[in-house]
Amino acid sequence: MQTSFKTIGIIGKPSDPSISGTLFVLHQLLKQFECTVIVSKDSLPFMHDASVTACAVETLGQYCDLVIAVGGDGTFLAATRAIVNYDIPLIGINLGRVGFLVDISPSELPEVLTRILQGHYTEELRYLLCAKIIRDDQVIHEETAVNEVVIHRWVTPSMIEIITKIDNVFLNSQRSDGLIISTPTGSTAYSLSAGGPILHPTLNALVLVPLNSHTLSNRPIVIADSVEIEISFCQSKQINALVTCDHIEIPEVLISDKIVIKKACKPIRILHPEGHDFFYILRNKLNWSSGYPTQSHVN
């Protein structure tokens, strides 16, 4: 069999032996396409083939023209951050519980992945966020997020008081447990749990969702994704805040710091099976329209 993808990388859920069977099926299929396979070092012990080349997740994108993430959405997020600067596509195989991003199940793996490798797929672009922590006019930390950037109160029983500016224009101040700045991709993650709206992935938008705001009228707001968001603190006494980018923690953010958030320059390219339907995924994952006859999903 032939495919335009000659070198394919595999990133599996770290330290999880349960991925072993799926990795074996995947590897056997890629052999049929005569692809060169490179796996992340964490996944090598589960490959049943010591001859497979392995490298660090951070460098995998240098050598591949396609990467396949095997696990749940967490594995997919880690893979996205690792390869986004290399302009190569990503496929997700779902071994997790929900899986809004990883849309190929192990039971349909051979058939669906074969179709994709033969060129029958839908490509989708998803943009990331870039968050910078600025202290004394210097960037002290920079991180990317696929889903969301969150400012939390940390090791304090008190609410934090934060000021939000959009393109240097004052939006509001709030006393709350924190604030979520979410991409459309992240609108089905933490933002959804906090009462935020679901954004269609094609929207050029972000959503700001307060966490347990002291003022009940402080509601989520959807804004354009072309803006620069600046978060600062207006506390009179020193406390620490915690900033997270997806599940990556940036602790000990001071009240004198500023957090600047912008859309990252490069999107991630995701390959879906033909017939990919975002609304079907919502119905399926969120148990919408239960008991109501709907059209079957077409792969």
C-alpha cells in the first residue's frame, strides 16, 4: 500500500501499559504502508519491537511528516505542543474516557487509519494560545496552551482580585477564584465545566470565563481571537497566584506580575476521518438528544 506520509511518529500515553495492544496493531498497519516509524521514548517499552527508533517527544517533529497520538485528550494536548512549530499534521486514537480531540477508536483503527493514510481525510486547523508572565518589564516565563490559560488563586483562602484589559482597553475588575481564557478547542473542557459556552472549532474567537466570581453578574464573554489579553492584580497585600496552560503549572505568580495572552502564530493541523461531524461528537460525548432518533454518524 502507498501513502504520502513516509515517516510517522507515535506518541503514546506515558507509562501506561494498556496502550500496548493498540500500539502493536498500529505498528503492523504502518509496516504495510512501508512507513518509517519513530516513537516517543516513553512509548518504546510497549512496542514489542526493540528495533523501532525512539526519540524525545520534543524532537519528534523534526523527523516526521505525520504524528499519531495514542491515548486520551491529555496525550493529544502534549503531542500538539510538541509538534506545533513543525507544521505537520496530527491524528488522535482514543483510549481515554471522553475524547473530544481523539476521534478514532481502537475498534475502527485499521479501517479508518488506512483510509486516512490513503488520502481520504478532512484537515482542520486549531490555534493555540501563548501566555507570557511579565515581571519588572521582563518575560520570566512563556508557555503555550491548546485548551486554555487559567489564572487561579493559590495557597490562600481569599479570592484574587484581577483586572482584565483587551488590547489595552479596560474590560473589568473582579474578585473571584480565577479566570479561564479558552480557545474554541478548550470550550468543551474546563471552560464548559465552569459554565462557559461551547464554541464551534472554526470560530475566530476566545471565551473568558470567571471562576466563582463574587459578583453574580460577572458572566462569560466571547471576544475575537486577534486581541491581546492582559491580566493584572489589584490586591493590596502580597499573595501568590497559579497560572496553568492546559495541565502545565506556572506557580508563584506575584501580584506585581502581568499575564499577557495572545493567539499563537502557528496552528496545529488535525486530520479527521472523512465525514467528521463536530455536532455528532457533541451529541455523543455529552449525551444530547438521548432517545431521539438521529442520523447515523458516517466515517
